[in-house]
Amino acid sequence: MKIIYFAKIREIIGKKTEKVDIPDNISTIEQLLFYLTTLGEEYNHALNDINKIHVACDQEYVGRDFNFKDCQEIAIFPPVTGG
């Protein structure tokens, strides 16, 4: 699965994109985010507040319960801040 990271998440993880082998038992966005936090300390730090993270599947925003198995790419965005 191709995963694209944006803004602060990209900075912390240190990658713009990567291919990740997702275990077969993971099918929802929420499960995917929890799984990614297990890939290393930088992932855990970048994704530590998954309730505020925004996710898109093939360029369309999706919810936590969305089944991503048919997606070509997942984009992960940090919480939106204003100023």
C-alpha cells in the first residue's frame, strides 16, 4: 500500500511516501493508523493522536471505519491548525 504523509507528520517520520505491507487482518483506517504506530518511535510520535488525524483514500477524505482494501494510496494529514 502506498502511503503519503503530509506536513508535520512527514517531518517527524522523515518520509514523504512509502510502500507499507499491511497485514491481512487490518482493513479499516483506524486499524491502519494503530498499526502504523507500531512501526517505530517516529511513527508513534507522529500519529500519537489518531483521533485528530485526517485520512484520504485515493484523494477522497474518509472516516475511521472506512475499509481501505480497494485503495491505491492513503494520504495522512495532521490536525488542521489556524492562525
